[in-house]
Amino acid sequence: DTGVSQDPRHKITKRGQNVTFRCDPISEHNRLYWYRQTLGQGPEFLTYFQNEAQLEKSRLLSDRFSAERPKGSFSTLEIQRTEQGDSAMYLCASMSARSSGNTIYFGEGSWLTVV
Amino acid sequence: KQEVTQIPAALSVPEGENLVLNCSFTDSAIYNLQWFRQDPGKGLTSLLLIQSSQREQTSGRLNASLDKSSGRSTLYIAASQPGDSATYLCAGAPISNFGNEKLTFGTGTRLTIIP
């Protein structure tokens, strides 16, 4: 257990439905990241926050995706009108960005299957 | 655009052997290079982070090296154990104070240690 919690761990949804994933980072970490990983591939960067500010979004994050981190604590990743191509593991990670060389901690991931 | 390649995709070795995993990246102007371990269906665990000013890092039986001029990194595992069986991913990031923004991952090497 790295201290980064993700919920739910598994989600099966029908195409066209909306889904939301939650990430609780390590409490003192000010940076929070979302990545997506499909089978046999490495994770791909989606977006990251410093405190409550969303600093960067990947082009992979279409307008059906939205991420928030209210109050700089937990974060949510919502996918609207899901498509089969959204099936993947969504990974959250956190880090303290107050000094160099800090370790990034990943959660166990949230598996999404769109049927 | 940064691309990270890991060869081989899979590797099986008898227990006790020393082994080397390879990672190459296209943009040597960056980089901080990080090695992760991923167990099946799980999140990622950071193993070693090599900052752009460093050439190698060691932790226990693991040693990672970075050669920016050739765009290569290696992960050396000494005296392999069955518990080392996992997928090993390398990831690079733009030069920054913290080295963890927008990690670009390779597809990983699936390592199996045969008892």
C-alpha cells in the first residue's frame, strides 16, 4: 500500500454512461497526477495538479474527460458518454514537489471496462 | 515528441542470475529517468530515479545507469529472486526541479525469474 487510494477499483459500464473515479493522495503531497494504461502498454500522462490548480492537460484528454481537485486534496476524474476505447486502467499518483528528487507514488489504479 | 523503447518485451532467467534491462529514449535533451516495477493488475512502484546531472543510482540489488549522450538507460538486477518477477517500466520526464512531470513510459519488460 503506497498511501494513494483509488475508488472504485473496478467499474463496468455501458457505452454512453458517465463514470467518475476518485483519488485520495498522500495527505502532504501537493502534486497529483492522472495516467491511463491499456493492456500491454506503459501508462500515458493525462493531467496533473499542483494543489487545486490543474497545470497541464494531455491531448489525450478529450472534452469528454474532466478532472478536478477541489481544495487541493482528493481528485476526481469524470468520463462522460463513455466509449469502448475508454476501457483502460486509470492511475493516480501523488508527490511532494517541494524539493528535488522526490519519489512519485502511484495508486493501485481503477479499471474501467466499457461494454 | 519523446519516445521510450524497452527491449526485450519479455525475459525469463533462472534464479540467481544477474540481468540487465534496457531502455532507450529519443530526446536526450531532457532528462530524468526513472525505473518502476509493476505487478500484474497493480499500480507502479518507483525503484530508482536518476536526475539529469547523475549517471547512476543504486538501491540494494538494483543499479540503474543513465547515458544521455546515447539516449540509454539500463537497470541491473543482481542475484535475481523469484520475487523480482514483474514488469519493469522506464520513464523519462522533461528537465525540471522534480523530474516527475509528464512522465513518458516505455512499454515495459516482463521479467520472469524461474526458481
